[in-house]
Amino acid sequence: MQYDISKSPPFPCIRVEVGPLRGSASSIPNDAKVDTGAAGTIIPTRLAKQLGLLPLGESVLVKAFDPSIPARYLPAYYVILAVGTTKMELKVLAIQRSEVLLGRDVLNKLKLLLDGPSETLDIL
Amino acid sequence: MRCAKLLSEKLEASIRAAAPREAEMSPAAEIVSVSKYPGDFILHDVCVKRFRTPAAIRFTVERVRVQEYSLSDGTRKSKGNWDKVRWALNRLYFYEIKQTLENDPKYREKFVAVRNRRIIDTDSNELELVKRVITKIGNVDFFVGKLGTISEIEFSTPEFELQE
């Protein structure tokens, strides 16, 4: 998949499908940014609403980039996330943003080839 | 203000539709009024009534006025919704009983699923607990809390901003 060239420098992106852990709602495809700086995965709140997801708990303390902001609890959701042929059940957070942010909890389960000069990302 | 009024009316209609049988019961003396709620949002004026039936104490929400505030600047963030209110009440119950559960070796370091002021299941594996509860009761509101050590997740990326 092509990098997102609207960012400078371009950002590696991938197409994912997000669906509920249980229930009848079908998965929704969404663009995802690959971000090794993120320990976890984040979905847009819009997507959580579309899927009819309810927050389940807050069993993790979330710490942001800015060290001056204290860690706090955020509601967590459980989803099935599909990247290529790999499907995984995982806990995600939801914030207002346009694309999914793929963190290391997902990336560490995948083999990805980042081809910077061609600005493409492939799942191996 | 108009938005809050509309929301309140909508929620009250949902309550009446969801709990017609409880409304027929005689109320017990105890009324719990939650005026402030710590966390990501604040619920105002949630009036909860407990009904004593021969079998158990039932728990219903009598009247709800909800406003959601951002803790960073005190402005209203969104309209909220009924699911969120019920989730918040489940959450509130978890924090009410958390200390007691932490002193009980049976629950130590476990995840606990809470709904309608009841512990509905526990497990040391959060995902297994969530899957089991959803299989059992469906995709409905419940809260999962962790007892004991809480893990921390770090976003060392400018892509994620946490509001102060």
C-alpha cells in the first residue's frame, strides 16, 4: 500500500478492517497509520459508534507523549482487527481522529516491509 | 440548556420503556443521588432508586440529567447517551466495591465484570472474561475493572494527545 503523501515526510499506511468482538455488525475498512511509538492501538470514535461498540473497562493507565501530562484512565473497547489475512482480537482506545493508529501491540504480530524510496508498505 | 433538556427527556423515555415492571413496585426508602462523578466526564443529577423485591434489591434509574464536561477546560464535550449513563453507573459500582474486593484473596489481581450492581464474572484474563460475558449476556453495557496492579500504556507519539 502507498504511503500517505499528504504528510511530510510521507507516513506508512495500511488498510485494516475493524469489527466488533461479538454481534452482528460487520467489519468496517479503514486506513491505518503505522506508528511504532504507540504502545497500543487507537480507533476513531466515529468508527466505535458505527460499530455500536460499548466501552468495557479501564484497566490500563494511558500515558501521552507530553511527560508533563499525568497518566489517566481512558475507556477501552474490544474489537477484531484484520490486517491482510491476519485477524486479532484486541483491546483498543478510541479518540477523535480520522484514521486508525496501529501500535506495537499489532505491529509486533506482523511482518511488514517498509520501502521508503518507493513509499510503499507491504505485508509479508 | 435546550440540548440537555431534550437529552433528559429522551433518557427518561428510555427508562420508562426499559423498566415498566420496576416502576410498578413500591420504592424503598433509599435514594442514591450522584451529583458528581470523578473521571473523564461528570454526571449531574442522576437519581437512582432502589426497590426491594422479595428476591433481591432491584436498581433503577429514576431521573437523569446528564452533561458531559471536559476536565481540561470545563466546557461541555458532548450530549452523552443512555448507554454511557448505564456504563458510568456500572463503573461507579465497581469503584464502590473495589476496596472490599481487593482485600478478598478470591479477587486479587483479577478482572471483574460488573453490571446492574452485581459482579457478573471474574477472570485473570481480561479478553477471556469479556468474550465469556458477551457470549452470555450479549453486547450490552457492562464494566470491566482491574483489581490490584494496573498496567500503564505509553504513547510516545505526537499522533496521540491526552488532554490535561
